[in-house]
Amino acid sequence: MLNVSNVHAGYGDLKVLFDVSIDLQDGEVVSLVGSNGAGKTTLLRAISGLIPVTSGEITWYDKSMTKMPAYKIPELGIAHIPQGRGILSTLSIRDNLLLGGYIKSARAMREERMEYVLGLFPILRKRINLLAGTLSGGQQQMLAIARALMMNPKLLILDEPSLGLAPIIVDEVFNIIKRVSKEEGVSILLIEQNLLQALSASDRGYVLETGQIVMSGSSDELFANKDIKKAYLGI
């Protein structure tokens, strides 16, 4: 479904990605792991059209999206939850969710999607009329995921969903991610510093270092790799 082929990208004169290639199939959960500054967020931003690709190609079901403006990417069925969540804190939880279903293909099913996401996150139902800014960090992450699911995406892109969360909340968030993938068949591209969480939730993974893919394989293969264990788990 998604194919990133030999992509180079960055910020002006600062080059960050070098000849990066990854792919994602229907229904897959794929993790992108690497140290801070490796270029993981930059790759997600390139896929979502937030930064230009200087060379290479990004395709969605064999259709080029390399030069597509960012505002058109969600219409393809791609929902991107950035690092920091990006919720609208001065709006109610309900209004945040309604705004998640803004694309044309999702508008007709907003009430149906609302019931689905509130079923996934009962705490949001209880607080539906409160301002989003009154939620805890974990609840805000749940709202960010719920808002993305309002558009009934084919691909959900998550950038560090566990950042700043208590371990018990991290487990809850990842259980929801697994459930969404299984129940809805949503493909998921995930950046996560917690290697154990990332690989346990994924089918496959890529390791990005200094802007280049240096390793890829099934989650089991990566977790069993001695170099991965040493670099990211200290084992």
C-alpha cells in the first residue's frame, strides 16, 4: 500500500534522510526504531507531505504522492498523530473528535465513528463535554488517537505515542493500538523509543541510523539481534 523508495529529504540545506526505502502492506504494523536524531520523525513528515522530498519516490497504492500537498494526504486515508499529540486544548473533547472527521469521505459516518472511538476510550465518553486541555497526558494521547480514528483511516502514523506517559498508561495505549489493527485492519506505522513495546506491537521493523536504513526484518528477528539488544536495551 505504502512504498517509500530511495528518498532523500531534510530541512533546507540540512539533509537528514539518505536513500531511505521502506514499505507497508495492508493490515501490517511496522515499527521504525532508532536513536534520537536518526531521522525517524523526518521520514514521517516526508510521508505526510510536511517537508519536501528532494529525490526518490513515495507511492500510495502505486499512485505517486511525492509532490502532493499536505492537506490532501488525509483524503487518501492516512492519519498522522505527531509527537506531542497536537490536540486543540481550548475545544471540548467532542469538538476535537468532530474535527477529526472533517474529510469528505468520513463526514457521513461521524456519529458512527464517534460511538466506535468512545467505546475504545470510555474515559473520553465520561468527559466528552470538558475542554481537552483538562485531560491528563495519557488521556490526551487517547484523544489524539481517537481523533485520528474519526477519519476511518487506512493507515495510522504514530510518532512516539508513549512519550511522557506512565508505564500503566503506555500499556493501555499499546493495547488499543493492537486492538485497532486487529479489529479494523488499519495499517500502522509506528515510531517508538521503547523497543520492547514497539516490537511486541509490530509485525516488522526498520532500524534507522543517521538518516539511513541499516537493518530490517520481522519483529522477532530484530529483537533477537545482538546488535539491536546492545544498542537499544543495553544487553
